[in-house]
Amino acid sequence: MSDPLEDLFHARVEDGAAPSDLMRERTFAAVARDRRGAQFRLAALRVAAAVVIVIGGGGLAFWLVRPHHPAPDDTIAFIQPVGTAPAIAHEATIVLIVTSVPDADATMRRWPQTTVQRTGPRARRIEVPAARYRTALAQLAQLGTLRTTTEHTVNLGAALARAKDGATRAALRHRLAYAHIEVNLETRSGT
Amino acid sequence: MGVRRAVVNEDLDRALIDRIAAGDEAAFSAFYERHARAVLAFVRDLVPEPAAAEEVAGDVMVAVWRGARRFGGRSRVSTWMLGIAHNKAIDLRRRRRLAEFPLDDAAPIPGGDDPAAIIVRSTDRATLDAAVATLSPEHREVLQLMYGFDCTQAEIAQIAGIPVATVKTRVFYAKRRLRDALDAHQNAEHIA
């Protein structure tokens, strides 16, 4: 004999309000955007000879490597946006771990461990304190040619350097990451 | 879709999650059709405002899409998904500072019928809905998970992020309050 309470609670779930068309549209639009973003990142990985995941201070990396290393052959893709790095960590050839980043928030302190755990054996790991960050980037520059030279990315980098609050900085980091990848793709496709 | 079928078809859910992890949008669409209604029903017990509940439920489904690769298979797919739903609903409530109700008071337990016995007598969905509506979101959640989603106490603990002992206490008091609410409803009907 079935439990009447169980039957009625089941009915509450099964006969509950159906999701609206709006919920469906919003959900599938978000998924489509996410999928396009993933395809974009994978495309960037394919065109880059080296994939550098910067853990901590990635935004600063984009700022520092801007037009100082102009070159037609961009061979390094920087992938930094918080939350996306762990998912593609296995593609990394270099993991640059910047410790003691002054503005590291809780999220930044939590996800590097996941990223590092997921990097493949071929990834070269470079761990540096923030104070030596600029030197480390110079070393990276010798491994390949860095380039992030559009006016757009330079402006974003400058805005990041000026930004004070965490939310703005996080948003700018994301925009910078994608802008950089876009430059890579445009260069490779000849557009 | 039915929750019971979702439970029975755990293998299907896992197959869909594997495909979603590989970026298969058709698999996500199938998963959405199977679970979106149940997720929304669960969220609405924690976030009664319909538009907000839909926003949270949609976020849950997007989180499934994004997190499918990280699903480790250590629990049922539905347990993992409802855990995401719980966290997102609680986050929203915290943000909006929705009214909270006191939980699990330690008053002595008077005797009386089990809620199920009262349900047998009334067997009225509207009665149950009215009684459940008087419970706190936390009490609604544990009863819904236990009866509506067939979750074990360990699974409820995992979803709600609380110890199993707390689940037991919460279920105990939730049933008591439900029984009281059902009693009150029946008494009101007699008087009427």
C-alpha cells in the first residue's frame, strides 16, 4: 500500500507549475552563449603554440604584456578568466602561478588549486611571488612572442590598472581575456 | 516528466550528463524536459515568488550545463542537481533577505496522529498544499525531498548541506507542524 503523504508530495512535484516559455528561452540562450564561448576558447587553443594559464594577477599580465612585444606571430594564448581556467587546464603548456597577489579575492584563492590539479604532465609550472611577476613575464616572453596590441585591449588594460573595486576589475579581466583571444583569431585568420 | 521516472532512469540521466559534458545541446534539451518542472517545484518551496523561482530554476539548469563535466557520479544526478538548486535558492534568499521562520523549536511533542493518517482521512491535495504553505521553507524542503523526491536522509543532508542528525530533527518537527496544520484544517472543516 502506498504512502498517501508520499503520493500527494509526488503530485505536488509532478503537477506543479510548468516552466514558462520565458524561463526556457533565457536558459537556452545562456547555454548557447556559453557554448559559443567554449568554442571560442577551444579555437584559441588550437591556434596557439603555447597555452599559458595565469593564476592570480592575470589581468595584470594582460596589462604588462600589451604593446611591448609586437610581433606577427602570436604563439601564446593567455587564458585567465576566473572559473574558466580549471575547465581547460589540461590544455596548458605553461602555468604561471602568481602568489601574494594583493587584490586576490576569495574566488581567486580557491580555484587555483583546482586548476593546478588538472594541468597535464607536459605543463611547465612557474611559481613566482607578485614582486617578481614582471620578471616572470619577461621570461615568458622569451619562450614565445607575446602580442596583445589592439587599441581596445590597451584601453581595457589601462582601465583595469585604474579600477579600484573588485567587481569592475573582475569584469575587465574577463573582457581582456576575450579581447586577447579575439586578436589571436583575427591574426591567424588574416582578417 | 515524473520524479519517480527520473529516479528509475538514473542510467539515462547519467548518460545525458555525459553527453552534456561533451557539449551536446540536444542532450541538455532532453535533460531540461525531464527535470525543469521538478526543479521549479523544488525551488518554489524555498522561493515562493514565481518569477524569482523561475530565475533560480533557470540558473540551476545552466549550472548543470556548465558543471556536467565536474559531476563525479558519487551521488544520483537528481541529488547533485537539487543540491545546486538548494544553494542557488538560499543565495537568492540571502540576497533578498526574505523573511525567515523559526526552526526546530524544542517544545515537547504532544501525541497525535501521524500526518499520513490525517491525509488518508482527508486525501485532499488542496488540504496538503494549504498545510504545507504554513511551514517554514526549511521544513517544506525536507518534506518535499523525502516524500516528493524519494531522497534518503543522507541525500537530504547532502543537498541541504546539513548533518544527517539535523535532517532527522528537521523532518521530525516538520511532520509535527504539518500534522498540526492538517488538524487545524480538519477542525475548521468540522466547524464549517
